[in-house]
Amino acid sequence: MARIYLTTRPFDAALLSDPDRAFAVVAPGYPTPVGLPVVELATLLERREEWLGAPGTMVVVGLSRLMTPSNRVKLGQVLLRPRPHLHRISVDEVLFVSEPWRMWWHFYAVGAERWGFTDSFLAETRWKNAHELRTSDPFGVEAVLRAMDGVVAGDEPFRFPEIEVETIEAPSRVHADYAAVKEEAFANEKTVAGIIRRLAAFAQQAEPRRAVPTPARLFRRGAAVPRIVATDLPVDRYLVGRLLEYVTLTNAIADKAEAAGW
């Protein structure tokens, strides 16, 4: 039986082997599961042993949006901490939002961690190193699809539609100025992220029509899929390429999950 379910539909307790001993924790905005009592996250945090101390099943709906880098330690104690008597099912529309390393939370929550990382800080660091140092990416398409085997299934999971990308050619003087800003950024910024932010700010100032969404905006629930307007500067080629990689990965995950059924 799969332990991670990707779906845009309400989860049905009939899919559980013992629904009478199950409850759900639901992220804001997600549909309430059918046939399951819902426990508020605040209640779970305050009375965790009452809900987590007895044998049963906890269905976490929307873990991708419940867990964030800022609350991972606090919420991890109730949503991720292994308890032998507590079976966990993770239900979500997507396997990750913003950055692929965040899918680690789903796998660890259900006891199916596939990468050998003991915490999400290691998963995040390994993913960042892969992009900054050009080492192998543990959360690339092929690696993720292998990790899904026997763990992830789906029923109408979220997919991105085709995203339109318009590229505006910057004049030669802008490219020359960009080269100077890049040299200054590499000399003064201490991180790759800082360099990219500075170069992206230059691109935005040079071309007001530019509209390259952040990964968080790309994954915003209920929002229209943005039309990307980018310059031909190298920083935009990188940023747009990264967004399209996330789209490709999300859709590949959806395809494999749905093929696995329930």
C-alpha cells in the first residue's frame, strides 16, 4: 500500500485499512477528508500524546505547505517524529513546493526516507551543493522517480500546464553593464544566492517588462500560472531554466503517481 497520495480531490477514509482509528491534520485551504475527524494543528501541538500516543493512523493533508524551513523543528516533533504504533499517510497535491529537497519531508513522515539523510537540513544542504557546485542532484527527475517506487501513488495530482516564456533581447550596452555588475557581485557577495539576487535586480532594473516569478509564486495555490517574461541575460537563462526544471519534475511525478493508481 502506498503511503504518499498525490491528489487534488478530497481524501476518502474508505481507502484506509482501519478508518475507525484514524484522524487527519489539514493545511489551510485544502479539502477536508471524507469520513475522518480533523484535529487542528494547534491542538495536536498542545495535546500531542493524547492524539499520537495511541495506535492508529494520522493522515497529514498538505504537508508541503504545513512544513516550512522556519517551522520544521517545531512541527517535525509531531508530524515527522517516528512512532512505531502510529501509521502515517501523507496526502498532497504536489510532492514539493518551491524547492525539490522539501519532498524529503513527505518520505520521512511516512517512514520511507530514500536518500540517507537524517534530517531536512542535510537534504537542503545536499540539494544546494548540487546546484552551486554542480555535483549530482539527489532530487533530480530520475532519482525522484526511483524513490517513488512502492511509496507514492496518485489520483488526479496537480500538473502544470504549458508555460509561455517570452525572451527580450537586451541591447549590447546592457550586456556590458551586466558583465561589470557580475564581476562586482562575485567579488563582494559571499553566497551564490546573493550573486543571483544582485544580478536579477540588475536585470529587472534594465528591463521593466521583465516578469520572472519566484519558485514560491510558481507554486502558489489557486493562482494563475504566470507568463514568464525574461531578458536574454545569463541570470535569467538560469532562473527560467530552474523554474522549467521544477515544472518538468512536478509533471513527471504526477504522471508516475497516477500510473501507480491507489
